[in-house]
Amino acid sequence: MVQLVNKLKFFLPLTIFTGITFFLIVALDRDPNYMPSTLLDRPVPAFSLSVLGNESEFIDEKIFMGEPSLLNVWATWCFSCRIEHPFLHQLSLQGIRIIGLNYKDNTFKAKNWLDEKKDPYILSLVDQKGIFAMDLGVFGAPETYMIDSRGIIRHKHVGIIDDLVWSESLMPIWKSLK
């Protein structure tokens, strides 16, 4: 019995160390920005939201029908959105159709922000309470959804879109939607 206890004293820490090492190695191989979405390959959830700058106009999910779109979740309080914004403007100048989702934000600040920094969106939907964002599975801003011409969500990207992310990861997906 004493021998068994002595063996356990030796092997238990070794087993714990090996287990922790295994999980760390597996974790290092994963993309920290990868956030799976249960909505992939499903239609955009139904919604009716007002348009930033014209709050009496309401838009629904039919806006995504007809041509592929990026749905970009943004806010003035989002530091990363400030970094991403100039690149989104470049994409819009290249003819990429981008719809904004202004998330839990002050509409006055949001309108001013777009006036100052150039507006890359064909329009921005106002989601002050974050209900549509919750239906999409938004964790925070910025997040971008690639939606095909039938209104089906084909990809979700969490984090900043810049030239590297676009050219290496998102552009091939975008081209497949065209």
C-alpha cells in the first residue's frame, strides 16, 4: 500500500503536467478571433430597424436580397472600429456593398462620426438596444458578416478588417459570393 501511494505521488503531478501541456499546445494552434456562428448558411434573422440619419425610414432583411453585402457592426465607442474604418472606406470605393449596423450607440455621435470620417456604408441601421445584434450572435464591435445575394450568411469575421485580413482571408470568400 505504501508503495502504491509513493508511485501516485510521483505520477500524479506528471499526469497533471502532461495534461496541461497538451491543452496549451492545442490552444496555441487556434485562431483567437475565431467565433463560430450558428447562423452560418442560414438566412439573416428577420428585423426592422431605422436608418441612421433618417430615423423615420425602416429597413428589413430584404435589403440583403439581390447582391452580396458585408454587414459591418460598428460604434463610435469602439476603438477598433476607428482603426478599421479607413479600410472599409477603401472597400466601398472598390464597389463592395457595405451595410453598417450601428450597435448600442448614440445616434447623434454616430452621424457626426460618419460625416467626419467619410461614410463607407450604403446605409447604417440603428440598433440602440442591440436586439438585432443579439439575434446575429454579436459579441462586440467590430464584427462583419458576409451575406450572399439570397440573404444567407456565409461568413462571420470578428475583429478589424485591414488589407492583410481582406486579401488573405475575406477576399476569396467575397469572390465566391459574386
